Amino acid sequence: MTDFGHPVANGNQTPCDFHTSAPSHKSLRILIIGAGARGNAYAQAVTAFTNAHVYAVVEPIQQRREAFGRKYIWGDGEPVEGQSFNDWSEFLLYELSRREKKRYEKPVTPGVDGVFICTLDGMHAEAILGLRVLNLHMMSEKPLATTLQDCLNIYKALQPPHAPSPKAIFSIGHVLHYSPHNMLLRKLLLEDGVIGEVLSIEHAEPVGWWHFSHSYVRAKKIYEEKFCDSRNAGWPIHIVDPEIEDLVGARGMSWAVGRLHQRLAEDYSESTTQEEVERRPWFGRCVYESDNNVCDDQIVTITWDDDPLPNGQDLALSERLRGRGAKTAMFHMIAQTEKQCERRGRVYGSKGEIEYDSKMIRVYDFATSKAQVHYPHQSGGGHGGGDAGLTRHFINAVEAVEKGTMSVEEAQMFHIGCTLDDIIRSHAMVFAAEEARRQKTVIDWASWWRANVGSTKYTLPQGTA
């Protein structure tokens, strides 16, 4: 696994191994569905940090699809058969036909080994369920789906009852699980036990006034200032218009500004169908004048009671007690902040305390009254290196399965670090928290699970629920 480095007293950063592994027997071919911000982020990570290569793209907007293809796939040439698609259903029909031809030993172009699903949130479930017949290795951008029922439908489709084992790797875009900072934090807490038993957690998520504005408050003035004042043609301007940088060079700044204004004037009306509204972002529509009621300040508190002791009289009492004491965790998400996604928090334990932000981790030991400061490697890229980390772990898992060095289940746990069951449970917790917020009530997890999951036709394994 990853080498996290060692703590340093002088403040110098410690290298962290995020380079590619040894070349494999073949280069994995990857399909990206959705050539927006996240699709580009994963394509960049695949290209820069793995032995795989982006082979095909699915994107409904022609200019964006062509720009993506030129950057990552066909360069100055033209796409060959099987490299460019308008939507995932078009790719599905092509791939089924390609496999049929291959079955009869007819000449075919290569197929893809894995897919990154980076469509709009509400479209993830449709693509996952539609492509499941291909048994491709999948990485879905978060969230897995926008409803609990869709999450359960995905589980049922990918891990049906009585199935012997999963047929392919499945990962979710929880990129922060794979950042050098958070991987070291997890190691210190759970593997090294530097503060003993975890008792309580406080975590703050400052989204950033500008980040939140781009995501939800599409005010024209903000984009004009970002583009015109700083000549910035990168994020988020290129999300509004993927060709903006090329237009500046080809036609000049004034023409590009006019094009930006044109994009920012796009809006929907009462006559626009709901299907069209949900199909694409509308950067000309300000959230303050729309029906968008997204929460911009939320505190979620989670408490755990003492767990019953497990069976196993051969284990020492200390081992049987490990991790089973009562705990409290508080999560605060706030949009109106100077800091942009620079997370911070504290973890309180039986033997010490951890304080962290996005750059350092400070461990205080009660017994010695001394603190040790760790500076995880800042590897660059999106989400503190999390984009690259997740991509590398997913590609390594796929490679292990395709080379036959690991089963799907082994590679899933060793490289991805979680199962589809874990993914579903994490999403269910969010739906429960949202229900608590909307209904202004306290949710009992076990009761909520029985009512919302246990009553469905298909249930997950009992586990901890």
C-alpha cells in the first residue's frame, strides 16, 4: 500500500509514494462518460498517474466531446470506431454489437476495460443500471444516486441475492478517502492507535463562498469578474464554455466575453420540459431567483451507544472492548467561508487528541504532554491528491483482476478499501440525516433502517444495521 512517510519536527514535508506502478502486460482502456469537470479530472489522473489510458468518451455536447477527445484520446487526428459517443445507450448498443462480432471471430476494434461515470448526479443510476449487463469495472462519481430506492436498485443489480461473488470492481467517487492527508489520518487513528479509543469527533467543511457560488449561485457578474479581471479561462469558466480558451486565441477577448455572456443568458422557462431542465446545467439562472433550495449551512450530530461485547472467549477483554464504546461525531458544512474546501477538525481519544487541517495533523499525547506534527505530502491535483489517489486505486484494482493476480473480492478490499455494501450504507446515512433536517427530528438509525430498507423487496446483509 502507500508509504505515508514519517512525522517531521522541522516542518519539512515528507515524500509520499504516488507514482505509477510497474507496467502491466497491457494498458487498460478506460471509457469516460461525461466530459465535464469531474470527467476531465479523472481523465487527467488516468493519463498522469496510471498505466491505463483514456480510450473513449461519451458526452452529449459536441464541442465538449470533441475538445475532450483531442486532449486525451485522438489528439490532432479523428476518432476511430468505438471512441466517441453521444450518450451511454449509444455506447451500449455499440459494445453489444462489438462483442457479438468478436464471438463469431470477426475483426473488431478493442473494447474498454473500465468506465468512469461522471454524468449529472441524477443520471448516475440510469447509466449504472443500463451498463450492468456488460460487467465492466465501474467507478461512479458521487453520489451513487439521488434517492435511496435507486441506491438499493443498484445494489440489487450489481450484487443480486445468492450471487456467488461480484463480477467486477465497483468504486465510488469519495476522493477524500484516497488523499495522502486522510490516508495518513486514518492510519494514525485506526492502525497506530495514537490517541487510543476514539471518543468524539468535530469536523468542519468550509465550502467557500466562490465554490458554492459556482455550484449553486450562477450570477453573471461573478463569472465576468473571474474571467475578465484575471484572464482566467480555466475552472470554472471552462465549465460554462469548454471552448472559451480557444476562442480567446482565435477571435480575441471581446468576442470570447460575448460568447460567455451568451452562455450566461441561457435559462429555462415554464414552457421548458422537466426532462430538458434536468439534462444540463443552466449557468444563466441564479439560485436566488429559482426553486433551488439547497442547504448552505448544516450541522449533523451522530451518536453511538456502547456496542454489546462480541462472542469469542479466546480474545482478551481489551480486544473485545476495542472500538465498541460510546462515541459522538459532529459534522458542520458551511458555504459562506473564506477558505475553500480546506477542511479542519479535532478527534478526541482516550490517550490523546488529534487536530488537523488540510495541510497538517497534530497529535497530542496525554501521558507525555508532548505534541507531534505530521505534514502529509501535498501531491497536487484535485482534492489534495484525492483525485489521483482514487484513480490509481481503481486502476490498480482493475489491473489486478484483469491480470488474474487477485479475485474481484480481494482486489475490491485491498485496493478500493470498501464494498458496494459499505457504499450503500454511507449513502443511507446521508438520506437519514437529510430526513432529520427536513423533519426537525432525531433519527434512530436501527428503526430508520428497518422502515426504509428492511421493508423493501431486497435488503442488504444485516451487518451493523
